[in-house]
Amino acid sequence: MFEKLLVADDLKIPPLSLVRCIPKKKLGGKEMIICHAINPPENFQIDQAYLDGIKNRLEDRADEVRARGFNCRVEIIRGAPGRAVLELAEQHNVNMIIIGSHHRGGVRGALIGSVSYGILHEATRPTFLVRFNPEKKGVTEEPSPDSCNSHILFPSDFSETAEGAFLLLERIATVTHARVTLFHVHDKARIDPYLRHMLPEFDREDKNRMQLLKEHLEANGSGPVSIQVSYGIPAQRILNMANSGEFSLIVMGTQGRGYIPEIFLGSTANAVARHADLPILFVPHKRPGLGW
């Protein structure tokens, strides 16, 4: 599934925390590249001892990951960090990018830093946003991949991008036997006021569609699957669910029904990235020729 992974490492988050949600034997991970970006001024000569120091730190961190069974190598890349990471992802045709969030409120009070935020806005490949909060209870030196896949929240608006995200959800849930909640929000902005009288019909139709997805997941080996349908502003409803303490992971598409090719991160995914206190696998609209 995720045969080749790219980990963007800023040397601040423990390396095992970055890969803690990847159960190697179940989801692939045959090759992992751990990269660190440096962005010196143009024509600036970097001291070789400095580069060697960074390389040694990366190798030490990679050794921790190798001890978990991953085959990984390290790369130092130059340029604006977000852009350099995305270019490396294209160069190596990776199946997934893994980025970290320090939980420090970097972008206007959001739970994500500016570099990770920028990567999400331009990524054309599945991108795993890993939250790291050292003050949060339960953070240990021995993170368990199974804990990340214990209960997955899957918000869907039945768009083409959501369908692609469902395919990845299916593969994750069936190999990890994860419990799943399928969640759909009737968008108030699309319904009020002229279609409000049709809400019961919309509700029946969407529950029937979700029932088919539920039966498909359970028939293929997932854990128990539940269905929830709500009404309101999608971003707010999803965040209420995400921050309820009930879930361990979110899998969602980066854009909904208003898909615009030039915009990679829609408004709902944007809000979830900024404010959901969970690891999130964002799945973009798949483009021809990409290896995932």
C-alpha cells in the first residue's frame, strides 16, 4: 500500500513519534526516506562540519526507526523546506509523505506549523499529519501503531476525492481490523433555506449510501463500522467529532464537491488540519501517473 514513504524531519519531534502510526508488516513501508531541509541564503557556503553534524543526527534518528524494522535512508535537502520536501516526493515517486506538528499553535492559533501547513496546501500525494504533544498524557517512548488504528473517523461528502480516500480507508481498516465511523454532514450552506424541506429525503439517501460502504468494509475484514449523519457546517461538525476523545485517526479527502484543480486543500480539510487534535491522513484528488 505505502511501499515508499517520505518523512519530513525537522529534528524536533522524536523519530518514533513520526512513524508510530505505520504498522510496517501490514501497510508496507518497504522503503523510507527521512529528509531534513536546510535553507541557507543564496551563494552561502555551508561549513562541511555543520552538514556532517546534521547528517549524524539524522542517522542516529534513523537508527531508532530501523530498529523497528524499517529500511530507511537519510537525505539533506536544500531550499525552502516545504517546497524542497514536495520536490523530493516527486523525485522519488513516494506513496505517502509524513509530516509532524508540534502542537504549539503555529498558524494563527492552529495546531500545525507553517511548513507542514504549506506542504498540505500543495501535496499531490497522501500526506500523514502526525500530532506530537509532549505534555499530553499517554505519550510514551514505545508508541503503538495499533493505537492509531483503533477507531478511525472517515468524514465523507461522497465527492470523487472522498471516494479515493475511501479506497485507502478500506485498505487500512481491513488490514488493521480497525473500528470505523463513517460520518456525513448535510451542508447547511447548500440546503438552507430552499431545500430544508427535503432534508429527510437527503438523510435517507445518504444513510443508504453509507450503509453500502459499511457492509463493504465489514465484509472485507474491518472492525465494527458505525454510521453518523449530521446537519450544519461540515468543518464544525467534523471538529466536534474529532476532538471528542473517541477517535484515534482521521482519514479524509483534501477537497469536497467543489473540487478545483488549482486548489489542493479545501476549506473543510483546511479547518480540520488546523484544529483537529488527532493524526490525520489527507488524501488528495488522484492525478494520472502518481504511484499510490
